[in-house]
Amino acid sequence: MSHKQEKIFLGLTILVMVLIFISSSMTYRQQTVVPELGRFNLNWLKKWLAPISIDYAGHTFSVKTDGLAGMVEFILRKLAHFGSNLLIGLFAYLGFTSLVPNFGVRAILVWLSATGYAATDEFHQLLTGDRSPMIRDVMLDSMGALTGVILAMIIFMLIQKKRPRKSRKYRVG
């Protein structure tokens, strides 16, 4: 991977981190999409979501307790946690190829760093009004980052496998 590509991946990592920081700076009322979701006809989702009940941090989320729009928002919020941290794990892993050439060490460092960032993000939410920092969100974020790192490792191995042996720059192990 070229240094230019690595810089792009590191830039994307920082971009996702900045977007998470901005999101964490907003109160729940500033972020909620329930009113917007209420404008859409989401009844087609009801048959799939109605039987689902999710216990999360002392609250049971369901269509019955939160309404269809509330349940959809809960799912979107948790997908955003997982997905944004998946991107951090993926981009950071690919961005640190030259800096940390050892495959496994890079994976561990990126995953631990992403988990640490997730913890500081929850602390940031503690300082923001109308937000609830949760250790479960750190765990969800951490699993998203781990998924991103694993995905990056698979991509990296596939790229390395396609290169002729003489042109491989980095050791896999």
C-alpha cells in the first residue's frame, strides 16, 4: 500500500472520529430522529419489529414500549455506534500499515486505541446534557472496531496474496 493511500485512510479515521465527537456534543433532543421517522410510512417494518424486544441498559426497547419510530431510532443509534467504530478499526488498520508493519501488533494496537476512544466518547457524553453514557455502548463500539480490524486484515491478506512474491513489501506475520 502506498504512503498516499495510508494517509487517506488515516484522514478517513480522523474524519469518523470528528463526526463521533460532534455527535457526542449534541443532546438527545438535538439528535433525535423520531419526529422525522414519524413522517414516513414505516408500517411495513412493523411485522418484523413488533415481536422483537431488546433489553439494553435497564430499559426494554420494543415497538410496544417505544413506538415504531422509537424502536427504529434505537436500532439506528446502535448501528451507528457499531458502524462508525467498524470504520475506525478498518481505516486505522489500513492507515498504519507502514508505521506498524507487524500484522498482529497493528491489529491489537488499533483495536485497543479504538476501544479507548470509545470510552473517552462515553465520558464526553457524560459532560453533555441530556445524554446517558453507558459501558454497553463502549462494548458495542469495541466490537465494531474489532470487526473493522478483522475485515481490514482479510482485505490486507487478499491484497498480499494477489501480489507476486517479489513485490510484497510487508511481512504478514
